[in-house]
Amino acid sequence: MKIRLLTDDEHSALGAELSGMEARLSIDGSRESHRAMWKEAVSDPSIAVLILSRTVYEDLIDWAQDHQKSGKAPLLIQLPDYGE
């Protein structure tokens, strides 16, 4: 079982990888990029926990909330921005 972070912040991605997690970094920060990362992550049965940075979560809020209501894996966690 894996833990993966979806983010558009390079520092968060680096920190996740240094701690042993997988990280996917959206270089352009676009909604389309966030949705592509989301689709890849939720279709991977080896991912148990999916952590979303605040900006990614906000772009995917409808999808994320629907997923949480479904009770399916992976478990979603929203990562607050630094200082929140």
C-alpha cells in the first residue's frame, strides 16, 4: 500500500519523496493537470492514502467530496498550505 501526494509545490513534493512517499508534481498548476493526476491516482489500486495540497484539493473539490462520500479507497487527506 502506497501513500501519494498530489501537489503543485516543489518543496512539498521533495519533502514527501524524502519521507518515502510518492509525489506527483503539477508543473503548470492547471486544473487539467490536477485532474489527470487525480484520475491516475484513484485508478491505481496500490494507493491507500492520497494526500492533496490545498490548491489541488480546491481544483478537485467536487470530485474529492464525491469520492469521500463513496467510502472507496484511497483515503483522502487535505494538506494545508505552509503556515495554515
